[in-house]
Amino acid sequence: MKLEYQISLCSQNYQKWKSLALSANSLEQTKQFLEKAFFWLELQTAFVTLFTIEQARGNDPNTKQKLIVAKTNLSKKLLDYAEKILDEIRL
């Protein structure tokens, strides 16, 4: 998956959860929505950083290796998030 797409996806999810937090009916609901919004904002920031590094130094073999590791770590973070959401749905 391209970094541009991942950045866009994170941005869309952040906007969605932020909007829900702003219109929530209770403090508990606001907290839950904000946690999700901040997760997506943090992820978006990480992907923007990787994209910037890739554009600036993407031809360097050492940088390429580090980018692969970083992308793998972010993918794991997304997987963990998906598993958490699935657990919430199952309850």
C-alpha cells in the first residue's frame, strides 16, 4: 500500500472520530472517540514522516532498510488496532 494512500486513510479516520467526539452525548463517549482520533492522528504523523524521508533520502540503501522496518512496525500497530476493534465488536 502506498504511503500517500495510508496518509489519506489516516486523515479520513481522524476527521471521522474527531467529528464524533465533538458531537458525543457523554464524557465517556467523547473520551472513547478522542482516543481513536488521536490514534489516527499519531499514525498519520508517522506516515507523513516516512513519506518525507522516503522522498528526501529514498535512494540510500541504509535508509530504505530503515523505512521497511518502520513501515512494518506501523503495519503491526494497525493490526493491533484492528484486533482491539474486533474485540470491542464481539462484546
